[in-house]
Amino acid sequence: MLEVVFPVDTELLGAMILAKSIGMIAGMRGGGKSWLAILIAYAIAGKKTLPPWGNGAGLPTVILDGEMRSASLQKRLELIHASNKDDESRQAAEQNLHIISRDCMGVEIGSIDTIEGQRQIDALIPDGIRLIIVDNLSAWTSGGREDGNSWAGIKTWLIAKRIAGVAVLLIHHAGKNGQQRGSSAHEDLLDYSILLTPLPNSADREDTRFSVQHTKLRDNLPELRKTFEYTIWVQDQALQFEVAPAGFQVSAHDAEWLSLHEDGMSYEEIGRKYGVNKSTVSRRLKRLREELDGNDAEAE
């Protein structure tokens, strides 16, 4: 085993979502799971950075959507696409991001816990796909079953995808205890597992807020061991979001960020250093400069 030379892992989104990896995002209903799944898909397809995980690879990705109305999913994609000002990235996303919607095609698509259903779904997935996002697990199983018998068939399908070099990300509901619902056998095959927990909305805007906790990481990724907080909202017909370590006070780092940027460090580099997204840095420094300019004008 020590003498075998294995190919270098292909990173799809940073060092966590790799080709052949299998992962899960679990959370309560309405807690941001589908928003995060679409952001991950868009980042990988469009070669965008998504904190706290890192850079998307710009590779073909498919979302199996079994729950949302097609019009609602389309609106979410429009909002995310509108926030992307990079023409090259927009073109990559349009080319690489594929959608298979049960609402568009009906129940005949099949389910991933039956052999016939797996064949039907596989026939719809375009060639060259590197990541399949299943949103959500209960919507893509026959009868919404999540027991050990249902999982046995799904596990066979997941292993086949891994052998073929395709990564899979499962979106799953959490139970009343806040943990993933159904059989505990779900965890055994996973390379990573992410738990989303709803947070109170901001007082000054309508948003969706949730914490992100990595409850399983097969690889050594200490930078992901902390808890992160996501805030998502719509402004000027485009999706906006902020990411920061839990309890992180942006205003406490004003002087540091301003100094680093004046020394030539980009918003993205500052964000990576502090574990926040670059738009958070950009918005904070813009507001800070406006405040400083206003103070200077008053002093004169």
C-alpha cells in the first residue's frame, strides 16, 4: 500500500469537497439548507470562492431538486447569478451548472433507493459531472423512507459514484433533536457532515441566518473546526451573504483591515486571513471610509 502512487485529489471546493467525496448537510426545515446547497453548486460551477471552504474548481455540477417548485428554484438562481459581477465566472456557471427538477419532470424520474430509480436518474445526469447535489434525501427516496433498509440501496449507488470519480452531497432534514433524521448508518460512509442551526433574524433587515458546524471531517482540516455564521438576504434584486466565525465582531477589526488594504492586501486576501467573505470586508471598509471622510469634513 505504501508503494502505490495515487493521483492527487481533485479539489472541487477547497480541500473539503473533493472528487469522489461523499458529504451531507443536515438542518431544520426552512433553516437555509437549500440556499447553501445552491451557493455551493454555483461556486463550484462558476469557479467562485465560498467561505469558509475556499475556491470552486469551475467544473460541471448537477442539482437533483426534488422538493422546490421550479419557479422558486429559478428565482433563487437568478438572485445568485445577479450578484456575480465576473463575466467569465457567469459564463462558466451557465455552462457547468445543471438542474434536474422533479417538479418539471414528475415522479417518473425515480428514486435513489431503488435500482430502477437509480438507472432513471443516472440516465438524466449529463456526462462529465463531477458533483451531484441531492436536495433532499427524503424527496429522492421512495415514500420518503430513511431507515437502514432504504439506506442500503442508496449506499450502493453512492459507492458506485465514488468509484466513478464523482462526488455526492446529500441534503437532509434534521429531527426534533436538531441532529440528522433517520438511521445513524448515514454517517459511516461520509467524508464530511455539516449541521446547520437556525439563528435569529437581524433586526434591521429580512434575512436568513444559520450557524455552520462541521460535525465530521475525515480529513485533517483544522480551519473548519470552528463554528461559522451565515447571513443571507436580498438587496437590489441580488443575493447578498456574509460569513464569519461565530461571535466574530467585524467592527473590532476596522483598523487592522484598513491598514492591510492600504498596504496592498486585497479584500479576498483579508477575508481569507480572518475567515470572512470578501464582500463583508469590502462593505465594512467602504462604510468606514465614508465615516472617516464625514468626520474630516466636519472638522474642516
